[in-house]
Amino acid sequence: MKDHLEEVLGREFKDPKKNVGKIVVLLTREMERYPTPSVTMISWQKDPYKVLISCLLSLRTRDSTTIEASKRLFTVADTPEKMLRLDVESLEKLIYPVGFYKVKAKRIQEINKILLEEYKGKVPSTMNELLRLKGVGRKTAGITLVYGYNQKEVAIPADIHVHRTANRIGFVKTKNPEDTEQELMKLVPKELWGDYNNTFVGFGQNICQPITPKCGKCLITVYCIFFNKSVKPLLKEKAVKFGF
Ligand code: SF4
């Protein structure tokens, strides 16, 4: 314990921006040991429609709830045509208890209608077209393109986990996920964009958690501005106080 603490406190801080590639690769490997985020699991089926709908379901909803609701829904209806045969109440029941399930059920049916009328039942494959769909923001559009269409170099979809971790580590200094995405796109090497969301959603859910980050389990303390500015001084104080 004492030796480990001494070692952690003795490590010299390294600029996270200059080591961004190394950090993304390291954490991508590390996150293989943790549960896969729900939308990524759904993306393995390589169906942009399922990715789009499950991403809409996932907003303000726990991953386990999203997965279960997506499974229930896609077993009954996995295309816009099939889903439109359901009335909104049936759809609500299938996706309950995802957050805002009533609003989402209505939105999903509006989107299904547009997909059928304007895109022959297919999900559009460009950012601009996706953003025209009501309820689809930059993050959902990015996830659909990156994980549904495998267009890895068009976006780094940023949710609250991506936003929080990037600011804590010191990759960016931003106020919202939209700006975080733009700044990350300037910083992260393009070949790593496809891994970024998946890796940092998992990292934010399991290690760099919102209220109490698990810095003791983190592999990148040496690069993290938050750790070096806020956690390390406290650890040093404690070490002195308890005579470590
Ligand atoms: S050291 Fe702590 S705050 Fe920094 S990235 Fe790791 S878990 Fe998050």
C-alpha cells in the first residue's frame, strides 16, 4: 500500500493532449474487460435502423434498460414498415420503462413515417439528412453513421460520458458535448475516431464515473489533469498526515 502510494505520488505528469493516441489505445484495450455499452452491442447486428432506434431509446436511460427495451421492440418490429403497424400505445408498452417513453414512442413513429415516405424505408446515411429527423441530435446521428454505417471518420459522437472524461483528462476545455466533439475531432487521430465513443462511454460508466471517479483503478492517472491538480495534492496531504 505504502509503496504503491509512493509510486503514484512520484509519477511525473505528462501532457494528455500530446499522448492522446496512446491513451485511446490503452483504454480501448482496457475496456474490453468491462461490459459493452448497449448501442455498441446493437451495432454488431450491422443494421443502421436498429442503431438509430436504440440510440433514441438510450437517451436518459440506463444501458440495461435500453438493451431489454430494444430486444422487446425489435422482436415485434425491426423495420419502419413493421413498427408503423403498431399504434403508439403498443409501442409505449414495448419500450417502457425507458426514460420519456411516451415522447419517444411518438417521435419514433414520426421518424418511421418520414423514413418510409422520403427514404423508401431506409435510414439516411448522411449527417445532414439524419439531423433533419425530429428528435435526432448530433450524437444520435453520429452514432448511427459511425456504428450503423461504419463511417468511422465522420464524427466522434459525444454524450455526457465522453464530454465529462475528455474535460477531466484535459483533452478539451468545453461547456457542452457538441463543442467537445468538435475539439476532439481536431485532436484525436482519425484512425481512432471509430473507437473513441465506445471506449469512453465504457470508461465513463465503469471508471471515470460522474460523482466519484475510481482513480485508484485508472490506468491513465499520469496523464490526467484532474488527478494531478485535484486528487494528487489530497493524497500527498494524507500521506504526510499518516506518516507514509
Ligand atoms: S485519474 Fe480519475 S479523474 Fe482522471 S481519468 Fe482516471 S478516473 Fe478519471
